Amino acid sequence: GVEIEPRNAAAHNNRAIVLYSLRRLEEALAACDRAIEIDSRYVLSFINRGTVLGDLGRFAEALAACDRAIEIAPRDALAHNNRGAMLCDNLSRPSEALAEFDRAIELDPRFTDARHNRSFALRRLGRMEEALAELDRATEIDPPAARTHQFRGDALRDLGRFEEALAA
């Protein structure tokens, strides 16, 4: 634990995840910052810091944390996915987000969360058929994933294909 290994960045990062789950966001942020203080190249702490800051509504700082994660680990699919989510969901920049989701998928073609997020960005851009096709690819990767079926149903509904949405 953190008390046993106070100089362990991973332990502080794990503590941040638990605090985040409890919605104790300021404490989670402090735990991320402590992990970064211990190891300034611990990419997961920057990824998690970005998530926490985003939930706190501190979007510019959140994007900076995402950028730092990518600077440290340019081939980290999660870092690109989270940067894309910040751009799309919080900063209303879906075109830029799409490039991040594309990079995440290029790095990890089986990363269904990046495919879900790519679909959301495409929907925000009005590219509904492409969004649905992305969810179809996610379904091929992980057929029983309930979230993919839910998102697919949402996309079909948005396309006015209500009977198919019910079946999704």
C-alpha cells in the first residue's frame, strides 16, 4: 500500500484510481500528483490525472496531462484514446479527436473503447453510417460486449432505423 511504500508511484496511482471511483476527485488528483512527483515518467499517472481533471471541469489542464502522457509514451493507445475523449467530449473538437482515436486503433486494433469513442466522434460529425460501421467492427472483435450493442442501438436509432435498433 501507499503507507508501506511511500515512494512507489504505482501505489499512489492505484490509490488515485480508488479515490476516483469513490468520486473523491481532489484526493485522486493529489494522489496522481504524488505519483508524478515520485516518477515524472509514469505515464498512467498522467493518463489518470487527465481523467480526474476532466471530471473537475479543468479541461485545459486535462488536455495538458494527456499531451504529457503521449510525450512520454507516444505508442500508448490508452493515452491517445483519452486525449481523443477529452477533445471530443469536453472541448467539442471531434475532428481532432478522430485523429487520436485512429492512432489508438492503429496501435491496438482490438481496443474496443477506442472504437466506441471513434464512433461517437463520427456521430458528432454527422457521419452516421461510418459510426455504425465502426461499432460493427467493435462487435466483430468482442461479440458479447453489451456496451457495443447499446451504442450500436443508439447509432441505428439516430439513423431512423428503429426496428434494427430494437434488435441491437
